[in-house]
Amino acid sequence: MLILISDAFDKSLPGKLEEFGEVTEDTSRLSEADVVLIRSKTKATKEYIDEAKNLKLIIRGGVGMDNIDRDYCREKGIIATNTPKSSAIAVAELAFALMLSVPNKITYFDSTMKKGEWNKKTKRTELYGKTLALFGMGNIAKEVAKRARAFGMDVVAYDKYVEKSDLARMCASPEEAVRQADYISMHLPLTDETKGMMNSELISHMEKAPVIINTGRGKCVDEEAMAEALESGKVSHFATDVYSVEPCESDNPILGCENVTLTPHVGANSVENLLRIGDEVIETIRKYKKEGAI
């Protein structure tokens, strides 16, 4: 068995995978690989899959699988899976860090202090007592909800596929979820249903000019609509780790906005998470090898 590590994983992973066979990071050997490990950089398109003539299993280290043509994988009899458990804490912590940074004006204070300013009269606000609306109620959102409740926030959520939660009051519609939200944190996979969900129509239902955080998928947000909402004041701040095109292009309308906090899709990039991803990859390969699928 040849395992190709196509993207960046923890440096210890190749050695750990040697029990299963040969391990390579040479992407020119794609046509020989039985198993391919990717993250967000590699796009497993139809053309990519066709080149991988021996491919039996592709594992996405992380949660989102929109960079894999899963329909074509099914057609070719290739197993396509991810590591859904590993990234929850890392992404949740980034989402919460972004949520904390806005009312505490961390980036503002840091930049002005470095300019020699002492803006002590600038007031902060608190998360305590504020309403957080979560979009999606999967593993990551649940970790965010736990942290929000610990900060004394009221947590509501919208997830078409979740009726009840011990961590949040579930809303019947996206419009209900955003109506009284002070903060909105997005944790949605990219599907036909969620693409562009955060758009001008949904934003029009917001009554409190919320802070919106997106650590899910960039294409779930209509970036033109978000830029307009920031300009009009309908949204007070947008903090995002993800973009419609990555790396983020210079003509992205968000880049020209004030009241934004931007990070370069680093939600899953903690040292600890890369180790957890590696462990889940090993479990997955072991499972499918035991079943005789690879």
C-alpha cells in the first residue's frame, strides 16, 4: 500500500503511518497511491481523481469536504471521508477568540499603542448577557456554545437537522435565529442549501447590528452583501477565517471594509489539532484496512 500525504500534516505522521506500507509526500506519485491524505489546499476534482488510478481511500484532515468531488468518488468506488472529531476544539477556540477580540477592541488597542497613542477613554463592551446565534450545531458549534454559556451568554442556534440541544435554544428558521442576536457564529458545511445563506435578505432581519464570525466556509457568506451591510451599519463587525476564494484575492470586497478582523484560514492549525488529525487518520486507515476496503 502506498500512502500519499498531499498537504501539510504533523511532521510525526509519516513515521506513524509506516505500519501500513510505504509513505510518500511526493505528489508526482499520485497515480500510484492507494490512500491520499489532503487538507484544504489540495482540490480532489474529477481530473485529480482520474489521475489517481489506484486510489481507494481519500481522507480530508479536517471537517469540510467541499474540496472533494464526492459524487465522482462514489461513482468510482473510492471512499472519501474526513476527521470530524479532531478539529472541534481548535476551530471553536479561534471562533471564540475572534468573538472576544471585537468587544475588547484588541486589534484597535494594539495598533494604536504601537503608534504611541494612549486611548484609555475608548470603552469596551462585554459578552456577558449578550445573545449568541449559532448557525450549525455540530461538533465545533457545540464547543463554542459551551464557552459562550461559561461567559454568561444566551445561546440560540439554527440547524435544519437538529431539533433539540442541551446547549442552545433551537430556532425554527435562520430569520428567527438572527433577529435578536448580538453575535452570530457560523459553523456550516458548504452545500447547495448553505451557499450564500448569509445574504442581504437574511441580514435585513437583524435588529441589533450584530458581530458576525465565520470559521465555517467562506461561500456560506455573500461577501458583496456583507460589505454593503458593514458600510450601512446593519452589521457592526465581521470577523472571518474563511473566504469565497482562497487564498483571499485582492478584489475581495471584504478587504476594503472597516470593522473587519481577518485571519488566513488557520482555524484547524493548532499544534494539538494536527496531532489529533493524525491520530484520527490512523484510526480511519486501520478501520478500512481491517474491513478489506484498502
